[in-house]
Amino acid sequence: MPAFHVAKSIRIQASPEKVYSIISNYQHWPAWSPWLITEPGAKVEVKPGGKEYNWQGKRTGSGEMKILKENAPHRLDMIVHFLKPWKSTSPVWFELKQQGQDTEVTWSMTGSLPFFMFFMTKMMTAYIGMDYERGLRMLRDYIEKGAVPSKLDFKGIRPFADTKYIGIKTACTMQTLETKMADDFSKLTAWATQPTSQVNGQGFSIYHTWDVVKDKVVYTSAFPVREIPTTLPEGFISGVIPAMNVHTIAHIGAYKHLGNAWTTQYMMQRGKEYKYRKGIDPFEVYLNMPNQVPEEQLITEINFPTA
């Protein structure tokens, strides 16, 4: 059967003993799980002692996880049994290494796919890797801050008016996305403050390409305008988002956790919880900005076009 391996790491400002006490008790997992946040209504049962739990949901599927071996505070071995969407069993483990005042946490998994899904091995590795990265970022906040600044507000399907915009289109890797987008919005904001800009609302970003296997992102950061100017600064583009219905999930919290909302949208789309409209790219709208509110109060709406 096609096999894959995933390993992702992060540094947490805490002792190995503190980190180990959190990851070795499943009572803590709902607070930082990269899967459970996508489906608040999923049924989760943690067995007494916190060493075993099972879950059942529409988006998250169903299965169970057990701790097999503890070597505190260095290594934790567990097994996960997936029942839906297909049956499989995979070993999962954490390795903790002290790095000065921090702990380096590595989350690993090996698994396999049904033979007829061999072509999805690279994609599965990439997507599980992204899930692990989301989970580790939430684990770090949970341990360092006592809470994860990431909540989802399911707005459902609603109308979106046609929107003219001025923007900057950029291609980059996922690792450079944050830096590139910050630079783009810095240029756009400088332009938007001019009296002639005709800015008409909150900034947003349209995602044209999100290829996790090839590590490629193509996006347009933009501001809506009442009318498109006849002349634009070098490197700027113009466009229109047509009037349509969109499925919206609002993310409340830090931008570093926006992947929680995007992943949920993709899971709902694949699960046919709404009918996706092809030919129009999804986009996120920033209802406030980091210089206006603390990061846990940032509100970003993730919009997927619907048919």
C-alpha cells in the first residue's frame, strides 16, 4: 500500500515536562486539535485517565487514538485508528528536546493509503503536514498563553455585491507569503491614503493558486474602489469580483491561525455541504487591522463562491 511519512517541529517557551504533561493527556487535545476546531459539533469522548479518546463527525470522520508508551519527558508513542472515511491504522509519536529555555517538539506520523489512491501520496503528506503545523502553532499558544486565539463563526451562505478593486498580484512560496503580503499591503495602503484613491471598504486578498505539493501561492491583495482610476502605479492591477452568493466563515483571532478557517472551508466544500461555484477564486476580507485591535480580536471573513 502507498506509504507516507510526516514530521513537523516547533519551539515552545516551556520546559519539556510542561509540554509533555499537556500532550500526554487527551483532556487537553480539544483546545488545540487542528481537526476538532473544524467541526465544533463533532462527538468527542475522552476515556478516564486521558490516555484514550474517540471521535465521530461529518467532516472529521471517525476513529480512536490511544497512548501506547510514555518515556517522559522525551518521547510519547500512540496509535490512531481511522474508521471513516476509510479504515487505516498509523503510529504517531512526539519527540521533545530541550533547547535552552525552550522545548523543540516534533510531531511525526507514518501511514498508508488504499492502493487505488497511490496518486494521492504526495498530496496526503502535504495536507497532513499542514494540519500538523496548524496544530503545533495552536499547541504553542495553548501552553504559552493558556488559550488559542482562534475561533470560527459559521456565517453560512449570503450575498456579496459586485466589487471593483485595485491590487497587487504576487506569486510566492507558503513560507514567504506573510512577508510578501505585508509588503504588498504596505504599498497599497500608501496609495489608498491619497485623496484620489476612491477606496470604498476593507482590504481583502484573492487566492488564485494554493498548491501545497509544489509549494506555490498566487494571490492578489487589494482594496475595493468606487471607480477604477484611468492610471495606476507601476505594478498595480485592477479587477472586479462579480455579484454572487458566498459561503462565509469568519475567523476571530491571530492571522497565524487563519489556516483553521481555510481548512474548514475546503473540508465543507469536499463534503458537499454547499455547492462550490467554479471559475471564481475564494477570498478573505479583513474587517479590522492589527494596528486597531489586539490579535485575538482580529476578524477575517473567508469567502467561497457558491453556485
